[in-house]
Amino acid sequence: MAFHSVNRRLVAGLALAGFMLAVAGCQSSDNNGILNFGLTKKDPTAPPPPQDPKVLASQLRAYCPKVTLRDGGAYFSTYAKGSVAKPKKKKGDAAAQADAAAAAAQPQLGPNGQPLDPDHDPSKVIYQASISDMTRDCTHANGQLSMKIAVAGRVVPGPMFAPGTITMPIRIAVQHGNDVLYSQVHQYQVQVTDPSAATQFVFTDANIVVPEPTAQDYQAYAGYDDSKPVATKGKSKGKKKKHVAAAN
């Protein structure tokens, strides 16, 4: 019995000593920092850790203003001749007139569910175009910023569809605060032939050149612009002078 007791103690002691040597060996051989708490030196032959990428000066100068859709410039509709809606005078009580006024105030929707011009008859729509996406590209050279702005959209045939070409006024502009650096309306044409499907289009303005920005504070805009120039008023007609016959 004593022999077995001595053997068990000897085996237990050897096992404990082997475990401690194994742990010490792991700690001393781990020079890559897994179990290193700063008490051992790193292996000089180990590869250096990857460095954080630095931002280059050229990347800081590669500023490209974001393109924003101009207010009211997401949709454009064309109408058949004589489509201007004329207000109808209805006779009746005040309640009926109030209902008619409320109905007239509701926005009219086009073939693709988008609001139409309230001054035109929605049943006379030929096409309705919309802009769905925009992108831009910039280059910096010789103290100038050159931009290329592209807009993508589609044209949906309306109730008065007729195969042909639709002309869409697309304005591209770049501003610095209240200063307009670039503004141009392009009469872009799209051929539409299929009355049962929308026609996709992509328009690109690659001629935008503005001064090099000193800060990231330029604003670029794109969208439809069918505004017409204000007609100049003609000269006011003066009163005709009466010619009085000279007395002899």
C-alpha cells in the first residue's frame, strides 16, 4: 500500500512540474504579443505590423461637389395643344362651390402617379418625364475645377401619346453661396416610340468649368427648368396729339 501511495504522489508532482514548464515555455516563446505583457522582448526577425494608411495631399484636393436635385425640377410634362384648363363656373349652393374648390385644389397626377401642372388638363398629357438618379465626376487642374454631371431618368407616355421626339429643358448649375459660377439650360431630346413602356434616358453635361474651390462649400444642382424669360413690356403708348388746324 505504501508503494502505491508513493507512486501516486510522485506522478502528481511530475505532472504539476510539467504543466508549469509548459506554461513558462509558452510565455517565453510568444514574442508576437499574444501572451506578452511587456515583460519580454519582441523577435527582431518578426515582420512589422501593418501601418495605418495615410491620406495623400492629392486626395484632399480631389473634392467633388455633391449634386442636388433642384426644387421643383424632378418632373416635366408636355401637353397637347389647347390643354390649358379653363375654370368652369358652376351654379349652386355654397356647399357645392366649396366641394368644387376643394377638388380643384387637389394635385392632378400623371401617368406615372406624379403631380402634374394644375394649369393644364391632365387628359391632354403627351409625355411625362422624371429624373431618378444623378452622378458627377471632377478633375482639378490649372486652378480650375472641371465637372461632368449626368442625370438619368425616364419618359412615360400619357393619354395623348404620339410617337416622336420630346424636348426636355435640363438645367445644370454650380454655386458658391449666392454666387452662380455656372448655369446652363440644355434642350435635351429623347425619341419615344413605344406607347406601352417607359423610355430610359441619360443626359451628361461635360463642359462645366469653375474656379478651384478653396473649401468644400460648392453646391451643384440639376433638374428640369421650363421657366420662360419674362417678356419685356413695350413702350407705353402716349396720347395722340390732336392736330389743330392753324387759323388763317
